[in-house]
Amino acid sequence: MSLTHFDTKGDAHMVDVSDKEFTSRVAVAEGHITMAPQTYEIISQGKAKKGDVLSVARLAGIMGAKQTATLIPLCHPLPITKVAVELALDPDLPGVRIEATVKTTGQTGVEMEALTAASTAALTVYDMAKAVDKAMQIGGIRVVLKDGGKSGRYEA
């Protein structure tokens, strides 16, 4: 198996998808951000000075998905038909679990858009709470579902 973003000379290039079929595609990515118990309490009680952390992070994740092609050099700009970003407080972390779902009908998948949405949402939680907790950690960012296209379905 070879890496698709390199040509025969080893130079990076954008993959040509012009001969691929248009199919319905979906990708789901997840991640989390862990924090001190006091930070978790501030966010869960809605007492963050910058506002509603989870609502702002949800919007940031949606916006991040839509900007993926401008952030990741070899990604195709895609007509995204759905972005959903769910953030759930988890006292066992303590922190926030993030799940991003992206859909399109096109010639290439939306895994990068889902990963960007989850990452952007996590980064936004960090940004909004860093004044009280600079030691927060973002982790577990991964694709948990990809469906559509020639390679078929993948589930983690």
C-alpha cells in the first residue's frame, strides 16, 4: 500500500478524484479534553468568564469543519451537507468528550473535516478556560467511523 498524497517522484500532491463516483459519505471523529476538577465545575455550572464554553466550542467545531481545506494543505474543498458537534461533560475524566459528525455527497471522504471539527472544539474549550487551568490536556482525537466511497465502511 502506498501513500496517496505523494507522486511517483515522492513529491506531495493533491489526489486527483475526478474519476471517482459521487457517493454519500460520512465520518465521525471523537476526542476529549481533561481538566482540573475545579475547571470542570466552572464549565459545568456555566460560570466561565468568557461565556457558555460548550456552545461556543460547538460552533467553533462546525466552523472548523467548514475551513478544513484552508487549513490542511492537500485537502479538497468539499460541499459539506451536515456538521454536528456534540460535547458532553464527563465527571470521570474530569472534562469534556467531543464527537463530530460530517456528511457530504462527493468524490472524497470527510474524515479530515470530522477530525478538524473535533480538534477545533477541543481547542476552543482550552481557549475559553485557560485562564483558570493551563494544564488541560487534549487527547484521543481519532476517526471512529467512515462510510461511503470505494474503500467502504471503517469502524474503530
